[in-house]
Amino acid sequence: MSDGDQVTGRAPARSKRSDALRNQQALLAAAAEVFVASGVDAPIREIAARAGVGIGTIYRHFPTRADLVVAVYRHQVEACAEAGPALLADAGSPFTALGRWVDLFVDFLVTKHGLANALRSDSGGFEALHAYFLDRLVPVCARLLDAAADAGEIRPGTQAYELMRGIGNLCAGHDGDPRYDPRRLVGLLLEGLRRPPSS
Amino acid sequence: MSDGDQVTGRAPARSKRSDALRNQQALLAAAAEVFVASGVDAPIREIAARAGVGIGTIYRHFPTRADLVVAVYRHQVEACAEAGPALLADAGSPFTALGRWVDLFVDFLVTKHGLANALRSDSGGFEALHAYFLDRLVPVCARLLDAAADAGEIRPGTQAYELMRGIGNLCAGHDGDPRYDPRRLVGLLLEGLRRPPSS
DNA sequence: TGACTAAGCGGAACCGTGTTCCGTATCGTT
DNA sequence: AACGATACGGAACACGGTTCCGCTTAGTCA
């Protein structure tokens, strides 16, 4: 890990210099994009270029590839968690918010997917991350679902864990096969969640 | 595939020149050794060096890594199959023959292990290979078991498929962890097969 | 047997990645 | 403003895959 906290703690930003912090953020964002576009095996240089930093910088912040992947993972979980309430407040309707949120969640899953490979050998740190991810996101999703249900936009009674699990499974087989677009199916799933027009 | 036959056929050695054939054999043997020692991701150069040929030669015979791995796989199955009767004839006792044969079989399994990875994407050719391997080897093992049982060296009634499956499973978790030596356990398994001294 | 041809060989050279290292730029402080 | 610590960038190196081409040699034919 490049910063000093455990999975359960918040990022302490223990850094000294402002530019270092800026670069770290840029790197996390760039890596997330590149991972989505090219998988976790994307060339380091590509990530550095996208972030607008040198190669040395990336190695200073994240000595190993696993460090970077884990950091992105946590960053994405955080972003997802924080985006929930924000979307609820900003988007036109709870259902729209839910839709946007699910989109972020899918981004996250795609990134997460190669992660299992990148972390083989990394002892049991993987399970801890997974638990963290569930603890953090299920409540957020639940709140979005509740809001949409309260607004009468979707049928009530859907369980957040179940929905997230379903989305996760839809994203699982994703191997770059152009014939299989998980996002399309997830969209369908959401559509199916809609309350049937009150007959 | 570099030679032109299917899984079910014998190697046709359709080549024209003798040295080409020799090199192909040397390459198969060398690759098998290197795969056992360093896994299927071993550098091409290392295999070429071990076989005493140039890099170009390896690429001419086996254009892709999968080609080489498949060829080694089939070569090993063949070697295993042919070694059975030979060992039975040469070794002192059927049990010794069985022991030696199992040793070869383990070599094969270790090689085979990384194979699944190397063949992802290679359509369903993998299942065909697996079926071929079972068809070819189960009878050989069965004959060794029968001979040893007839000689009173092991308890009768052991099923070849079951034994092979068990050995396969013992070799499965093999990740280069020095604390886990499949061969040791397989030895134990064989020892357990021995007929208890007729009480 | 010797000349000839093309199959086959070796490995230098090239490319794309990961990784290291150090001179330079920048930040924050005094 | 000056200065030391910190961080930055990217050239340089290491390493493995892949290509390509001049040389060697097996096999043939007279």
C-alpha cells in the first residue's frame, strides 16, 4: 500500500507536498479510465501519459502494479459511495439517480474484474477488500432503491444486495467480446425494475 | 497446430528433411523439461537454448506458444502411453513399473497444469485434448494396476481412473510453493496401495 | 562422385514493456 | 530572498517476444 492506512480507514493524505497529492489523485483517475479501456494489464506508460505525469512519479506513488490497482479499487468504492447521496440530491428523479449510480458501479466492476488476477499471491488482502466494498456500497444502493420506491418509480421490495450481486454477475463474463455488452443488459435489468404503469 | 493431424491421429511426420524432424523432437523434449522446471511461461529463448537450436527454428516449428504447448501435451501423452508396456517389460516388478510410470504421469500433469491458461481463447480444443488424454492413458494405467495386483504387490480392485484422478488432484494446487511437493504425496498414495503384508 | 537447389537453420536486430536512477524543478520554510 | 527537502520527468537499461535474411546442409540428379 502506498498510503499508510488499512482497508477500514480513510485515506489520510499523509503527504507533505501539494503537488504530490495532486498527482496521486490524477494518477488514480487516469488509472481508472485506462483500466476500464484496456484492462488492468495496460502499459504503465499509458497511465502516466493519461495522467500527464512521468513514469518515475507513478512508481514513487505505487511501487507495484498491485498497489495501484488496490488504490484505484478503494478510490472507486469511495467515489461510488459518495456519489450516491449526491446523485439523489442533484438528479431529476430518484430513478435517474439510480441509473447514473449503477453506471458508476459498472465502471467499478469492470475495473475490479481483472483485480482478482492482479492480487493472486497478495495473501488474503483480497477478501478484506471485498468485505469493505460490500459494507460500504450496499447501504448506498439501498438508499437509492428506497428513494425510487418511495417516489413510486420502481416496484418496492427489491434488495440492494441482490441487485448488486446480479449486476456483478452480468459483468462477470466480460472478456472484451464485442457481442457481449454487460452495460446493455444492466440497462435492461434496471428497466425491469420499473413499477409497471399502475393498471 | 504445426503438423497437420487431428487430436485423434498419430504424428505423421510429414516433414521432408531428417534434421527438421530431429529438431522437432529435441524441441518437444526440451520444452517439456523447461515447462516442468519453469512453467509454460518460460522464455522461448530458454527452450531454444536447451534444445540446442536457434530461436528461428522454434518459431518455424511452432508459430505460437499454444502450438508448442499442445504439441508437448500430445507428445507427453504418447510417451506416457508407450512407456507403460515398456516399463512393465523392463522393470523388475510390476509395482516398480507402476511407480516409474506414475512419475512420468506427474511430469505430464505438471506440464499440463499451466496449459489450461495457455489455451484460453483457443476455442474448445481443450476438451478434445482432455478426452484424448483420458482415452489413451486410462487403459495403460489399468494394465499396470492389473499386473501389480496379479503379482500380489498391491491390493486388487483399484480403479485406474480413480487413481489417476487422485494423482491429478494432488498435483492441482502446485504453485511453486516449496512447502507443497505433490510428488511426495503421490509417493505416499502409491505406498498406501501396497497390499498389506499378508497377515 | 560432384554440382545444384531449396528446405531448414541460427541469431542479430527490432519492438514493446517493466524498472531504475539521477539531474532538475518545485514546494514550503526560515 | 535563499535554501533544503521533496517530488518530478524521462533517459537508460533489462528482458522477453517476433521478424527476417544470409548461410548451411540434406537430398537429388547426372
